[in-house]
Amino acid sequence: MKYIWPLLAIITTTVHAQTFTLSEKSLIELSKKQNPTLDEIQATFLNSKAAAMELEDKFGYDLYAGYNKIETKEKATIPFQPIFKNVNQYKVGVKKYSKYGLVLDANAAVDQRSGASASGSDYKNIHTTIYEVGLQMDLWKDLWGKITRKQFDNIQHLKKKDELQAQISTNVFQNNIRRIYWSLVANAEKIRIYKNLYATSERQLKDAKRRKANSVSDTAEVARFESLVHQRKGQVLLQEYERENLFKTLREMFPELNSKNLLLSKYNIDKTVYEVLTCSMKIGQAKEIPFEYTLYDDVIDYLREIQTNQNKVDQSYDDIDLKLDLKLAQIGVSSNTNDSTNYYGDYNDSINDLRNNDRSSVKAGLLLTIPFGESRKDTTAVKEKITESQFKANIDKLSAQTKATHTQVQESVKLLSQLIQAQKENSKSLAVRVKEMKKKYNQARIPEYALIQDEDSLLQSDINVVNTQLQVVNTILDYFSVFNTYPCSFNRTIQ
């Protein structure tokens, strides 16, 4: 026996440690931790962030290097023409891309070659060193990066928009968690109502059996109450099944709950409805839509900026393209001879020649591209139409959602509160009627089905009250999903 109590204490402690109490506060805190839904939201934002970073990388510096080797056994067509049978070429440089339509290039190249001519001349390690600076510039379509900058700005706007939408999605997720919590509260209320009526039906069955034994009632009446007991027990079991489904949803959202027993915290649904009504009255007093409490208007602003920029990009699709390619080079050559037959050189000589002699060169080129044909114009028109339709639909949807949410919430909650009051008055009246019907039934003045019918009416009225209360809570949570920072005691996510 001395080992039993410590063992029971360990078991009790273990069970207690595995219990998670479900409350608004605990679920909101849980929603802020890593979970599959937040991971999906973060992944969506990271996609646009990665795209922005990739574009920023494009406007950075690129270091490049190359090596080329040539070996040949060809013969010269002219006796004194040298054939370089062994050539090694090296090149290293850095390139800078700018969002202003410029590409800057600086590089150094070395050409080392050896060979001979049929006339008897010999060339060994002849070096040519070239220092080159290049500039590429768009002179029309993307002059000073007018198109590139639009694309760059759009990526930045898209990143900021997606960051805001990630915040909105996170807030919606937290409010959805709160909906599940209040669904559990409503479920608990329904279970309580059904259990009370189930207990009543058991007492009625027991009483019916007693009445039958005293020859006051018959087998049919007892069977009817037996059926009622099973019916109401089924109603309880159905609600318990619904509760387990809600638990399952929470466990899918938060895998860490899979190893815990879930217990609903204490609640006060009437106090909650009062909080919601107070909030809705405050919302209804606002003469204008409180955009300062929502991120939707910022998202709309970014969408409009992106649309304006994209329109300019679309319009440039069939525009002419004129590019300038400018290169400045300084060249040094090492090719020395003592007898005008044997030539030799090295890298240092080419560097000295580059410093001491002006062998500079300038290369400039223009490339003009003129698109023609009706197909490109048609493509441009289609691209503009797609952009307009896509952004207009998104902007109109968000704008309508923002306005409708604010406009309707106060009136909706007002109507629902009146409905709750009417339903409660109905339940109150039905409770009085059921009480009187029980007296009449006990006096054998009415059949059992009349009493059961009134009890079912009271049950349905009480259930309707719970459903409407839940609808009131969900309505205000819909409002907080749009106006996420609205100052209200029931807006738990900003506490």
C-alpha cells in the first residue's frame, strides 16, 4: 500500500500536465507561435520578398572571369603571315547594372601567343594587355531606366503589399481561432441544455413506469417516454460529436495539442454579448469609415501604384528600342626583336608599353530595333486590358469589403440583439407554459405528447438563443478581421 499513493500522485500529475485549457487568451497566444497556418502565411510573404531581393541583386555588381586556349596546325596562305599555334587568353572584369538603364563594365584582358611564319619569322610569348571601360545605355524605350524603375518600384510595392496582407491573414487566422473557441462555448451551452432535458425525460420515464404500475398510464405512454430518453440522449451525443470535431480542427491547426487533453475554460456568454453590443454601438457612432484601424486601404493604395506602373510597362511593349554601346580601351603590346626575325615579349613589357605609349581606342555603336506589325499592337492592348481587369477587380473587392463591413455591422448586431431578446422572452413564456403543462399532465388532464411538444418548443427556443448569440460574436469578429486594430474591449488581439 505504501507505493500506491506515490504512484497515484505521479499519474495525477502527468494527467494534469497534459491538460490544455482552452480560452481566448490561451488560443491567441498559441496562434502567435509557429504552426502550419502561420508557416503558409509566411511562405506567401517570403515569395514576394525573395522576388524583390532577386531584383535588387540584379542591380548589384557581377564579377566575371574567363579563359580561352587555342591550338592550331593551320598553314598561312601568305609566306610572311604569322600563324599563332598556341594562344592563351585571360579576362577578368566587373559589371554593374543600374535601375537607371545603364550597364557599366570595367575589365582587364591579357592575350599571350606564340607562333611562326613560313618566311622564317618566330614569335614567342607575344603579350597584349587591354584595360577597357564600357557603357551600355538605352536611349529611348528605357531612357534613364524609366521602365526598369517602374518594374523595380512594383516589386518593392508588391513586397510591402504582401507584408500587409500577411498581417491581415494572421489577424484573420487569430479571429478564426476565436470563432472556434466561441463555437465550443455555444456547443457547451447546447450540451448543457440537452443534458437537462435528457435528465428530465429520464425522470418522466421513471414517473410513467410508476403510473403504469398504479394503472394510471399504459404501455404506450411508457414506450413514448422511453423513445424520448433515447432521442434526447442522441441529441447529447451528437453535440459531443460536434465538440470532438472542433477539438480535431484545433489539433490540426496546432499539432502540439495532439498530446494534450483539451478542457474548455469558464465563460460568460451574456457578458460577451454585452461587450459586443457596446462595441457595435461605438462603431455605429462613427460618421466615416475608420480607415485608421484597417490595413485594407494601404493595400489598395499599393495596388493602385502597382497598376499605374504596370500600365506604363505594358504600353512600352511595342515601342522602338535604341541602345548605345560605348567602349574605351587602353592597349599595351610587347613585341620586341633584335634581328627583325625573332620576336619575343612578356607581360611586364606589355604593361610598360601601356603606360608609356598612347594606344587608346574608342568603340561606339548604336542598335535600333523597330517593332512593326499589328500583332504587337494587339498584344499591347491585351496586356493593358489584363492589367486593368486584374487590378480593378482586386481593388473593387477590397474597397467594397471594407465599406460593407463597417456599414452593416452595427445594424446587423442591433437586429441580432433584438432577436436574442425576443427569443429569450419566448423561452421565458414557454418555460411558464411547460411548468403548467407538467401540472396538467401529472393530473392526467393532458396526454404525454402535448407535454413533450411544449418541452421540444422550449428546447428549440433555448437552442435558438445560443445560435443567435454565436452569430452576434461571429459578426463582430468579421468586423475585426477587416478593422483589425479597432479599439474595443472585445478585440482581444490588440490587448
